[in-house]
Amino acid sequence: MAVFSGQMAAAINSVVKNLKTLSNFSQEIGKGNYQSDFKPLSDKDILGNSLLRMREDLKKAASEEAKRKEEDERRNWSTHGIARFG
């Protein structure tokens, strides 16, 4: 019975550790840190793999938003410059 208790305690500790890792990774993504290191437990780690896909999607969206802002700033600069001459 003691061996079984030890195995259960080890399994629970492993689950808790993995949940903390997932939590820390998701918090970093929420802060906009898309460089945070994370490896899913396996190919079947649905939550871990979903978080990785979410990170990539958010990274891509942030990049596209930065490009849009840059293009808007250029258009505004051009528009204001032309308006001053007019």
C-alpha cells in the first residue's frame, strides 16, 4: 500500500508541476512575451499544443498590427504634408 501511495503522490506532484508550467507560459503570452520557452509534454498534450498555436497566432497578429500602424503613419504623414502645401 505504501508503494501505491508513493506512486500517487509522485503522479500528483507531476500534474501540479505541469499545471504550473502551463500557467506560467500562458501568463507570459498574456503579457505579450511571445519568446517564452515552452515544450508540450507530448504530441498528445492538447492544452500545451493549443497554447503553442495560440502564441504563434498572437505573434503573427502583433506583427501584422505593427505593419498596419506603420502604413497608417506613412499615410498620415503624406496626407498632412500635402495638406500643408494646399
